[in-house]
Amino acid sequence: MMLLERYKKFLPITENTPMVTLHEGNTPLIRARNIEEYLELKDVQIYLKFEGMNPTGSFKDRGMVMAIAKAVEKGAKCTICASTGNTAASAAAYSARVGMQSVVLIPEGKIALGKLAQAVIYGAKVVQIKGNFDRCLEIVKELSENYPFELVNSLNPFRLEGQKTAAFEIVDVLGRAPDYHFIPVGNAGNITAYWMGYTQYHREGISPNLPKMMGFQAEGAAPIVRGRKIENPETVATAIRIGNPASWEKAVRARDESGGVIDTVTDEEILNAQRLIASLEGIFCEPASAASVAGIFKYRKIFRRGDIVVATLTGHGLKDPNVILKSVKEPVVVEPSVDDVLEAIGWK
Ligand code: AN7
């Protein structure tokens, strides 16, 4: 069933809200037995919530479908957002779906190729800013206050409402919340939304427990961990290259209320986790997503027998092929002969 329909009674939906859908949500929760074994964990279950399986390849579709449905409801004609890439792709797709124009502002040269291609093909007016994401967000805030543009960044409360459904799905599958939920943190909307979802299901008596929220920022872009804005954030994980997160205080509250942590992982740890998720489990996520699993590696010592651990893989690896080809050797080229192939793969 489509996302807005399935979770209607937990969402701000009225009789005037159109049931927009591209069949987002209902993403797989995949048991990662090979990672459990690799970490030598006994009787600890790790699950990966693979949000790369959404229509535009990231978790952003959950919040975007809700925000766009509400934009249609109020008669908006044009959406606007700042983005490190995934929000832009999602906003462009859902705006197209309902016949609205979209405008997206992105930091020049700092978004993954696949995301840029998506925004362009879905028909967004794409503007590259000579500045970082934080600057893009300041500009779209000002524009949406003074012009008839519907802001669809996570400052739009309907975004987080839609995104909380990922937590619902996890509880619906496991019959309870996990003990720990690992998640990348950029603009800090998603960690906030998951906490909203878990606490709502807990209040409703659907989940008997609440997880500890374990958020991870890239070392060079870790304003929440450092406790101050970062003027020039840098990380290979361009999706979370953010120095002044919009949902900063809410994320800190989610961390503290849940008894969790927000910590850093290095670019090297991120790329290593990305490669291991792919080579051990057959799941290809983008670098920012792998920050959650890099967090599991960093915190492996805290788990106890019987723990259930979930990590969100926020976006699909195909969005950012360049990052792989930069860090891995190009495959060998040989003459077209059986012998040369056997030699190349080390069978001769
Ligand atoms: C793959 O698209 O901010 O902490 O503009 O694309 O909720 O921001 C993307 C963020 C994690 C961080 N993983 O989530 C944008 C944008 C991926 C992402 C995050 C993003 P938030």
C-alpha cells in the first residue's frame, strides 16, 4: 500500500490531502549476518534499512511525498529547496509528479553526479551556488519568505512527518523497536524524524520499547559533535557536507532523550564501511549512508547478547559512482583471449 495511505492515521492528512505516490517506502529491512560474523558478534542481530530502494534512491522520498501532497492541498505552484543532492532529486521528481515547477539550489561541484542528473531530467530549474549547502539553505529560506515558493527542505514540518514512517516500518517488521538505531547525520532531520516515529509508536502502545539513537557525522563536517558551526565543512560523503544543520537542537534532544550519542566517523572509516557493506552483504549504498555502519564498527564493544541493532542506509550507491572509481583501481584490460582472462583473474 502507498505510504500516505498506509500510515494515514499517524500523518497530518485531511480529506483535502491528495494521495500522491511514486510507491515510496516499504523498503527492505535486511539482516546483515555476514557483518555480524565479521564483527564476531554473538547473538546480536544487525539489520540494514535500505532506503536506497525508494523511487529516487533515497529516504528523502518519504518526507517529500508528504510535503508535496500538502503543497498541492494549499494550491502551491512551485517548490524550492537547497540540497546536497538527494533532496533536490526527490523534490524534482515529486514536483513533476503533481505538475509543479521545482527550483533547486546546490553547492557548485559538490554534489554526486547521479543526483545532479536526476534533478535535471525531472525538470527542475537547477542553480549551482558558489558556496556550500549552508549558504544555499539561507538563500532559499529568504526566497520562500518573500516569493511564492513552497519550501520543501526539512524546515517544512511535513517533511519530518513523512520521514518518521521509516521507524514505523521497522517496528512493524520487528514487532518492537531495536535497542540501537544507527543513522548518518547531516542536516539532522532524519534522526529527528526517526525519534518522532519511535516515540509515537511507543505512546500508542505499538512498540514496547525505544531505541538509543546513534547519530554519525563525518569528521570534517561535525558541527553537533564539536558544539559549533563549521564554516567550511569537508567530507567525501558530500550528502552530509553540512556545517550548520537545520534540526540541530531537535537532534540533540533525540540523542539525549534516547540515551544515545552523536559522534564522528572519518572519511576512511566511511569508505571502508561502504566497501564492506557491498562486498559482505551485496548492498551498495552511497558514502553518507555508510556512516551509520561505520558507527556500528566504532561502537561494536557496546553490544550485549540479545541486542537488536538497526542501521539506516539512506541512499543508493549508484548515485555516486565517481567516489568508488577514485578509491579503487580500474579493472585490468587484456587481449581478448581465454588465456589472458585466466591469467588476469589469477587462475594461471
Ligand atoms: C544519503 O539532500 O541534506 O541528517 O540536501 O542525502 O536528515 O540531513 C541530504 C542528507 C544522510 C543526512 N544520507 O540526513 C540533502 C541532504 C544521505 C543524505 C543524509 C542525507 P539529514
